[in-house]
Amino acid sequence: MLKGKNIGLVGGGNMAEALIKGLILSKICSSDRLFVSDIRSERLDYLKRTYSIKAFKDNAEMVSQSDIIILAVKPQDIKTAISEFRDALRDETLIISIAAGITTAFLKQCLAKKIPTIRVMPNTAALALASMSAISKGPYATDGHLEMAEALFRGIGETLVLPEKMMDAVTGLSGSGPAYICLFIEGLVDGGVKMGLTREVALKLAIQTVFGTGKLLKETGEHPAILKEKVASPGGTTIFGLHALEVARVKGALVSAVEAATKQSQALGKK
């Protein structure tokens, strides 16, 4: 499905690099068919040197050679980026946006052409081929285009097709989620250090605990509350720790974090 397709990324930031690395490692796309454009010469030099891909300073030049375009620039830069390459687009080119808050309706308005669009929200776990990517079909996109997007992002982790109206909430949860998890791990590590563990030991314990718990939940299909009850035996250490977390309103803080990030995604789409 993706064989022979040239994939161009507009923007060479952290998420773009995660996608580039993931696509190459998963063998979804060979480096000679991966292109990237960016205004920063030093960034292009780094990506070209590290991943042996073709780098462009000019968006239009790259787009003219690409079959699939992934918009990996900041939401506020989408309109400008599209204006720079719009005339270089072919009718059959597929546009995939990973910019937070940017709707396919906005892309359609900026493109001013009948170009198929797909909206995707991955996360930085793509660097470990463990991203969670939600995908929504936009104007002029066919089921075939959707399948191409799924194949592309399945190479860097799990995919889920959802209605576009859910994408801002996805952004607030799984899009921003890796940062929440890192903050949680930091807290566990600092707690371990406070109780006498070395930072190295505490970090290893925390990372494996989070990883193992996620793996267990995924493989068993159990609800987190059920697993929590199994760990929290009467009068044991865990129930005391859970009580401290409830007093600190950790669960409520996580709900508020997802809500705040979702609202910011919605706000970005209105600018």
C-alpha cells in the first residue's frame, strides 16, 4: 500500500524526528523515500546525517516530490506553511496533519483545493515504536487514504480510528500523556530518594513499575480499579500509599490536566 510512496514531513521538530526514526526502524518506509523540510539549516543537517534522509529548505520543492505530506509544524504555523507549498501539490497528494487543534475543515480552507486530508494525533512514544495514534478522516479522503494513514502510523505503535470531534480530547489525554507519565515517574523517583534509595535505583524501579503495570493491564484487559484492589491488601502498605494519593487529590489533578490540555487544543483550532 505504501510501497513506492515518497513521504515528506513539513517541519523537523521532535515529533517529526520520532516519526522518521519510527518509520525507518519499523521498515514502513526506507530512508531514501523519506523527506523533511525545515527553516533551520542545523536541524536539517542533523536529520540528514542521523537518518540518511533527503532534507529541503524549500517546502514547495519537497512537496512536489512527495506522495504523502505530514504536517509536523506548530499549529500557528500551519497556514503559512500551506501557503508556501499549495501550488506544488498534485491532486492525488495525501495531506496528514499531526498539529494539535488543527481541524480538517481548516486544512480544507487553507488548501483551497480538493486535496484529501487526514488528521492524526500521535505521541512521542513513536521513538520507541510505542505511540498511540488516533486517526480521523477529513474532506475528500477515501477509505483507501485512511488505510494508508493507518499503515503509516501502525509502524510506530497502536492506531485507533475515531470521529474528528473526539480529537481534542485525544490530544489532551494520549497526545500530552507522555509528559504526565514522566511527571508521575519523577514523583516516584523523588519519593524513593527521600526514603533512602539512590536516584539510579529509584529511576529503574519506577520506570519498570509503570511499564509493567501498563503491560499487565493491556494483556489481561482488567480495569485499573480491579488491579488496584488486588494490590491493596487490608492493612498493607499499598492502601496507606493510596490514601495519601487520594488526600493529595492526584486523580482529580490528572482529570484536570486532561481537561486543560483538551481546552487548549480547542483554542488552538480557533486561532
